[in-house]
Amino acid sequence: MKRGKKILAGLVLGAALIGLALFVAQRGATETVRQEGLTAERVAKVNELLTRDVDRDSLMDWEEELWSTDSANADTDGDGTPDGEEIRLGKNPLVAGPNDPLDQETIRTKVNEPKPEDETRTAEFSRAFFNRYLALRREAGGRLPSDALESLVSGALSDLPETTEAEASAKEDITVSGTGREALRAYGNALGKAITAHSTTTLEDAAEIISRAIETESEEELELLSPHLAAYQRLIAEIRALRAPEEAADAHRAILSGLEAARAGLAGIKALFTDPLNVLPSLKRFEESGEKIQAAFRALQAVFLREKIRFSPEESGYLIAGLGV
């Protein structure tokens, strides 16, 4: 994996994490999502990544990637002038001076590189980002303001066309069969058994995995999300195979839809270093899926309450009472 992709991935997702305050919380036997304030430690780690300048040439590491300079060498072209100073003076940091002006052709090539047909939205974002980056540097007299990152990211994102994400739907894939208290009790116990069998509570917290992957710029760390995805897949398949009583059909569909949204969102996050920009909608989808799942279980609880069905602690359906809070 190219270092540039990793830097851009950390840049985009780090900014998104600060904005969305994404955390994963374990609730009973399912994985749900809620918004909380970021801890001071995690904010510091994300900020450290985004402001890192290993060679101390006044170009942050992600800026070095934009210019194709060496983030471990303060003077990439070896002409005695640090890379950051060359950019500030309008010189080319890749060509030894003193007559090495940063010509418009170099800038044009960076901003308008040939666009392959299979280009990802991340590549589109990169060009839009670089364009705005140059404009901001010019406005600031050649030195990038320390608080420029948020406006650069949000501005480049606004330049991209909207994408339409198909919502997960379970309307066509469920079996509705039976009615009455006996059918509902059997369904509740079968649902509880499925959730217990495919619990993710024994796995490492997904938010910790994501946070560590950003900090270490490690694609391998994200592979640790694979067991979470497999658990979601198994749970979805088993719940879809259940026969839902008529009274619980809508809640059953909503549970499946929420779980599928969580699975799809997590799968998108796992692709962080492949196409970082698409992680942004995946983060939002994963975050919102927790609320959808909780609302679906509240609806199911209301059905059980209306039909006067109570599960004893010995029954598998007992855990459902705690999944809608």
C-alpha cells in the first residue's frame, strides 16, 4: 500500500472522526453505535497524525505527499533550502535551485492529471483538495494556516457530486408465518438464540481497531474487523431464515435492515486504505445503524408488551428486553 494512500486515509478519516465523534458501544449481545464526546487522549492522537512533520521542514507529512517530496528529508532536492521554504517562495522543491520556479505547468499537472475511467472518489477528492490547498496557500502568503485542515477537507468534499446510497432493505427476503401469542413467544426465543450465538461482545471493540489503524496507518489492523463482519453476516442470515409472526413482521424487517446497514457501514470502513473517501458515508451509515437497531427492538418489545408476553430469565428471548434501550 502506497504511503500516500495511507496519509490521505488518515487525513480524511481523522477529520471525519473529529466531526462525527464515532464510538462503538456494546449493548447486551449486539453491537450498536452512539455519539459521545471524544476523549482528550484520542483527540490528541488524531491531531498528532494530522499535524505530523517528521523532517521539520514546515510542510506537514500530508502536504509532503501532495508535493511528492520526501517527508523524512527536509531538503528533498538537496539545494540547501528546506522544502517548506521553497513552497513558500514559489520554488519547486523537487528541482535544485536557485532558478527553480514552481511553474504553472507543474501545478496544472497536479490539479488536472488524466482521469482514468475507473477513478475512485478518493482520487477526485485529492485533485479538488490540492486545488483548494494551492488557493489557500496563495491567500495566506505562502504559509498554510494551522487551522486550515477542516476547511480544506469540507471544501473539497463539497466540490464532489452527491452519491446515492441504496438503503438496506429486507422487505422481499423474510418469511411471515403464524400469529398469536404462541408464535410470538417461539419467534422471540429463536431471535434471542440467534443473537446470543453470533454475539460480538467477545471481540475487540471495533472503534479501538479503527482508531489504532488510523494512528499506525496500518491496513493490516483493519483486517481485525473481519470477525465482526462475519458475525454480522451469520446473524443476518439466521434472522432472515426465521419465520416472523404477522404481528412482528415490521419489527423483524427493521431489525434486519438495521443489521445490514451496520454490516455495510463496517465493510466500507474496512476499505479505508483502498478508497478512503467512501469511508465518510460508511461512518455515517454505521453510526445511524445503531439507532435503527434500537428502534426496531423497541418496536418488537411493544408487540410483546401488547400481547402480554413476558420471557423468563431462562428463556433466550429474555435478552430482547435490554436491546431497545
